[in-house]
Amino acid sequence: MATRRHLKIQTYDAKKPDELIATIMKSTTKRFLVVGHSNTIPAIVGALGAPQPKDLCDSEYDQVFVVVLGDAGPPRLIRSRYGAANADDPACNSMQPR
């Protein structure tokens, strides 16, 4: 996606999510794509002010979270899926309802 849009990929330190949130909140850029792991994305969503999702299972790769920040009202969370659905993983059943 970055190549197609001629954008530079910027990395962030997953151990310092506050720095990522500060960068997003002070930026004049309107859209960000943040890619992370099952143990980082729910907290980032919550730190942006949207309802924090339950923890993700390590085998879940099809989740997409869109946080809509605006001047009117609290941040909104839109949750969807991308690509092929994940195979059922019994270890995930206790983490999050399907």
C-alpha cells in the first residue's frame, strides 16, 4: 500500500505506544495505517480513545480495526475482517467470543 501511494513506511517502538499515539494525535495527516500484533493493537485502539477490543489470539490475522477520530463526539471503532477467515483455534475460544 505504501509503495502504491508513494508513502514512506515509518516504524514505531511497540514498547512505547504513547509515542505512537502522540505522533498520531499531533499530526495534520488525516489517515494512518498502524500494523501491529495481537498483544499491541487492542491497547493502541484503546489509547486512541475508542473502546478497547478484547485481547486477540496469536492465530488471528484477519482483524481490521478502524478508529474514527473527529471533532464531534467520542472516537468510534469500526471492526471488520480482511482476507480469508482465520481457521478456528480452540485456544482462542476462551479469549474472545466468536
